[in-house]
Amino acid sequence: MRRPLCAAGVLAAAVLALGAASPAVAARGEIVFVRLDGNSVHRANPSGCLRIPAETAGVVNSTNARIKVMKGSCQSADARVVEANDDGVVFPWEKYVVVM
């Protein structure tokens, strides 16, 4: 009886690992980072965590997904949400955008 329990445990762990490792789905549309000099950087169909380009003053979320503007890292607790089809200011201490 011991062997089937071990096999069942290994199978359950493998299923959980595969479910957790599924790739993130890209948002449709683009995120536009507006720089202080008036130029902009476009990211089409973004996914995951993106570094905010240097000297960015604002972000335009022209996607179908919400994004989080992060301070310290992609896992930072300090974040604010920019809804789909909305825009916001980017402060100098904000370094990343995470597509939700």
C-alpha cells in the first residue's frame, strides 16, 4: 500500500507544478511610456514584468488588462493599479510595470 500512496503524491505534486508554471497570457494592445523629452516607448502585447524606461513621466495603458506600477521590484508590496484604457503619472521612484 505504501508504493501507491507515494506515486499518488508524486503525481499530485507534478500536476501542481505544471499548473503553477503555465505561461502568462499577453495583454492585447500596447503600453506607452511617455518620456520627459516628449518621446515615447511602445510595448505591444505586453506580459509579465516590464522595466520602466529612464526619464518616464507617464504611462498610457491601451491594453485589455490592468497593470500595476511598482516601486522597488516586480514583487513589491507598494503598487498602484492603472486600469485598462487609462493613463497615469509615473514617479521617479517607480521602476516596473506588471501586467495583470
